[in-house]
Amino acid sequence: MATIGNMLKRSFSTNVAKHAIQNVTIIGGGLMGSGIAQVTAQAGQSVTLVDVSNEILKKSETAIQTSIARVAKKLHKDDPTAAKQLSEGVLSRIKYVHDTEKSVENADLIIEAIIENIEIKHKLFKVLDQAAPKNTLFASNTSSLSIAEIASVTKRKDKFGGLHFFNPVPVMKLLEVIRIPETCDETYNSMMAWGKSIGKTCITCKDTPGFVVNRLLVPYIAEAVRMLERGDASAEDIDTAMKLGAGYPMGPLELADYTGLDTGVFILEGWHKKFPDNPLFKPVELQKKLVEQGKLGRKSGEGFYKYSK
Ligand code: 3HC
């Protein structure tokens, strides 16, 4: 039974986030990492964006420049000087670096947004655990792996959580904050407060496959592909139906193309392996076939639809 002292302690720690986060290191300069870097810098915080590939870092820089220019133009429609100042301010707060160990020297929070491979994530977090100050908080932006499994190689599970963003990061208002049993109140509260500080609405979910959004979205998209496979309706009609009949901004097949068919296949296969009896996680042949043909969606120029560059 909770004592009054414990209850007070808990209520104090749920209201006060002691860890004011100002320096954020993001590992992985892909679409998600770049988006997280942008929104963090937009909130006035210092960002270090790390990637081992020079080419990816160059691409991230260009993507952030384009995206922030779009945001600035929207916010300051009639004032190009203010728009320019906003863009320049944001860009000046982002450093692009290669050296992972050096990049975390002053980090209050590290967010990992690298490839969805547990061995590679383990290797990275072992290095980070050694290199980062002992108070630095660790988070993963994984969309489908277990946070507890990722955190298992570190000695700071109390400072570990999931921070799951959505694509496009500057536009989607949600942030899923995931606690593992070892995540302490202070870490959780700091993560929730940080999410709010960068303008996101935070929700909490246990460390379950796909958390809330992907747990619902991935099986929904899979069933849409099965409908197409069965010939129940055309791709265009499935998408139109969900846009006009359910008010979604994109239909399921458009969304699959947008997030990448390879991502969808990877998530379903991983979950199916772990939970073979769950029919919702059964891989879909057509989705796999398209990926084998290199049709990965928007990023490759073709998926369920064709895209001009
Ligand atoms: N940076 C900044 N602003 C952007 C942007 C970017 N990268 N992309 C779009 N925008 C802004 C535009 O400026 C525009 O703003 P305005 O309406 O105020 O002028 C607004 O967003 C809409 O953009 P567009 O007019 O270009 O296009 P649409 O109206 O078709 O919207 C969309 C595009 C926002 C992507 C919309 O279709 C949408 O919300 N789709 C659903 C996306 C979704 O479900 N994402 C979640 C995927 S799951 C996921 O990410 C989980 C992961 O683990 C895989």
C-alpha cells in the first residue's frame, strides 16, 4: 500500500521536472533524425546531429534547410526578414558531426534514430554508456523494437526511455513517451517536459510492440494491402474510401508509400517472428514482393503508386 510520504514524493516528482534539457544529441541523420534535430533547434535548444556517413549528413542539412524555410515562410508570410532570421537562428543551433563519442560530451539527452537493428543499436548504446556523462538521459526513437531490450546493454536503465516521433516530424504533433519498468520518475517527467518544450503533445504507452500508433497503423495498412491482393478494390478506391469515409489525411496505401514499404515489411516480419500466433502480424505477400522489386514507395519513386522525382 502507498504511504502518504510516498504519495507526496510521487506527486512532487510528477509535477517537477528537475532535468532541464538544453543540449540534445541525435544519433542518425535520416528522415526522423533530421526532423527531430529541426524541431529541437526550433525550440531554442542546442543540437548535435551525428552520423557516420558524410553523405547522409549533407542530405540532412539540405532537408533541414528546406523544411525550416517552409516553416519560416508560413509563420512570417509578410515579413521575409523575420523568416530569414528564424531560419538562420535554427540552423545556427545545429552542429553536424561524425565522432559519436565526442558528440555526447555535453549532452543532457541523447536520442537514437538509427537503423532498426538490435545488434547495431546495442553496439551504439554500449559506446554511448561509456562516453556520456552519468546524468545524460538516453532515448530510442525505435518504431517497433522493445525499449527494454535496447536498454538492456546499458548501466543506466533508470535514465532510459522511448521517444517515438512521427513523420513528418515538424508537422505531426504527437510524441509517444515510453517507460520501461526501470525508468525512474525523474527521467520520465523530464522526457514529458522536454516533449512539451519542443511543442509536442505527449502520450504514454507501455513498452509494447508498436506502442499506440504503429500497433494500430501497421495491421491497418497490412489489411489494406490484403484487400488489394484479394482484388476487393483498387488502390485508388481503398485510399479514397479512407480519406473521404474516415477523414484520414492519407489513405493506407499512400501512407505505406510515404513511410516506406520496406519499413512496413520489416516491422511485420519482426513482430510475426516474436508473436507467431497473432494473425494481425501476419506478413503480406504483395508488400514483400514490391520490396523485393525495389519498389519501396516514395523514396524509390514507386510503391503502390508511381512518383516523379
Ligand atoms: N517540414 C515542414 N512543414 C511541412 C513538411 C515538412 N517536412 N511537410 C509538410 N509540411 C507542412 C506544409 O508546409 C503544409 O503547411 P500549411 O498547410 O500550413 O501550408 C502542411 O504541412 C501540409 O503539407 P502539404 O500541403 O505539402 O501536403 P498535405 O496537405 O498533403 O499534407 C501531410 C502532408 C502532412 C504529410 C499529410 O498528408 C498527413 O498528415 N499525412 C499523414 C502522415 C502520417 O500519418 N504520419 C505518421 C506516419 S507513422 C510514423 O511516422 C511512425 C514511424 O515509426 C514509421
